Amino acid sequence: MLEKTMPKKIIATASLAGCFGCHMSLLDIDERILELIELVEFNKSPIDDIKTFTKECDIGLIEGGCCNDENVHNLIEFRKHCKVLVALGECAIMGGLPSLRNTIPLKECLDEAYLNGPTVADCNEQKIIPHDPDLPKILNRIYPCHEVVKIDYFLPGCPPRADLIWDALVALVTGAELKLEYSTFKFD
Ligand code: SF4
């Protein structure tokens, strides 16, 4: 059982260009989440659905890289409001699966997604590629988080295992040393 810290550390989390799998892995710490909420308070996060920062945060966990200008804006806001920023999972660290499009010109991706792909050709008769000004602007490629803001720590995995997330959070909250064994992020 962890000893309580006073005051509680404040955590914010976000999913940018990710699949929410890293957040699912965070929830996979199972009953330890009861220990966690004794030690921390969640602020802006999909976990509590708080949409805007209401406090300055000790720890920010970022899932996903940046695929559009809204992701970039959110990431910069996290950097401003979080003392420590953690890139959680391969999408945040390297771009992950979404970055498979990085070798293909953006126009070609959009044409395939909205005009030429076998599942869309028949249902987009007007040949429209969405361009409403309220939609986030898609970037020319996926940018991993460290290419946009300074990242303090990287937690590898797709997603990082729940035990790794737990160990990292305990280390960040208590100041204990975190040892990353090779087996922690060797997947085969
Ligand atoms: Fe999903 Fe894996 Fe990316 Fe996490 S690292 S957001 S689990 S694809």
C-alpha cells in the first residue's frame, strides 16, 4: 500500500492522434486505481470529462501524436499547464500507426479516404472532401509529441503495459526511482 502524499498530485491526460488504447491500459491497473485516487486528483482528462484546465497540474499524460492543428494547440496547452509531461505509448513517442501516412502526400491520403477508396466511392457522389472551417486542419504528416513541445519522459508500448504505467505513476508521485527493464518494452 502506498503512503499518502499531501497535497495530492494533480494529473491531466489527453488523447491526441491515438486510439484511446493507452487510456484503456491506464484503467487496466484495475483495483490499484483506488490507491491512485488516494494519491492524485485528475484534472482535465477524458477520465473525468473535465474539458479545460481548472488547476495547474503536476503530471500530464499524452496519448497520440499530432495529426491536426487542434492536437498541436492541445499539446502546447498541456506543456503550459503541466510541470512534467509524459509521452504515453508509441503514437505519442514516434507517431505510431497514424504515421504510416507520413510517406504519402496529404492530397493522396484525402483522395483515397474520401474519393477513391472502395468503401467511399459510392457514397460520396458529390466528391466532397470535408473542408468546413470549424474542422481541425490536417497537418502534412503526423508529428510525435517531442517534435512539438519538450517531453520529460517516454513510456514505450502499444499500449504501455498497465504495470509499467502504474510503476511510472508511483515513481512520479512519490519521487521513487523507476527502473525500466529491457523486458518491459520487448514485445515478442
Ligand atoms: Fe493506441 Fe497503441 Fe497508439 Fe496507444 S500507442 S494510442 S494503444 S495505437
